Amino acid sequence: MEQSHECPMTTKDVSLQELREKLAEFASVRGWDQFHSPRNLLLALVGEVGELSEIFQWKGEVARGLPNWSSDDKEHLEEEISDVLLYLVRLADVCGLDLGQAALTKIIKNAQKYPVKHQKY
């Protein structure tokens, strides 16, 4: 039986490791590894951040949860945020970094740098 290389639709939480593996397979079966240098991935990531920024560019402040947005606008936002995440996960993988662990370590560093006692609201 031939193995499918398409991502099944699921509703479970997805780990960064699962995304990393899916992206690596996706790139490999298409012969894209040759193009996925850290520089190229970073430039693609920056482009996707630009596309994400365009969605908000002329909207002014937006309410949490996007209550006034259409389902099409929310779907577009979801796609662009996903593009940013996927390029970020792929970049970390190609650089040999554990993105999840790095993020947790950064949260700890930020907690030390910005302790609760210094917050003023």
C-alpha cells in the first residue's frame, strides 16, 4: 500500500515535533531540501510576516477574538499565521534547533528579566 504524503485533517493538539516531521517529509518528497537553506527560509519567513502584517495594516486596533471579522477574513488570517509558523518551525529544524525547548528557555529568561514585582498597571 502506498503511503500518503498528505496531512490528514485532525482536531487534536499538534506538537512542534509533529509539525517539524511533517514539514521535513513535505520538503523531502518534493525535492525542496536543496532550496531550504537557513537564509532562504528566513527570507521566506520575512515575506510571510509581511503578508500577515498587510491583513492588519489598515484596520486600526482590533478587538480580541476578532468579533467583527468575517469568516473569510479569519480564514485568511489563519492561513498567513500558519505560513509564518511553518517557516519558523522549518527554519529551526534546518538550523538544528529544538524550537520548543528554546521557547521554554526564553520564557524562563524573560521571567527573570521581567519579574512580576516590577510590573505596573
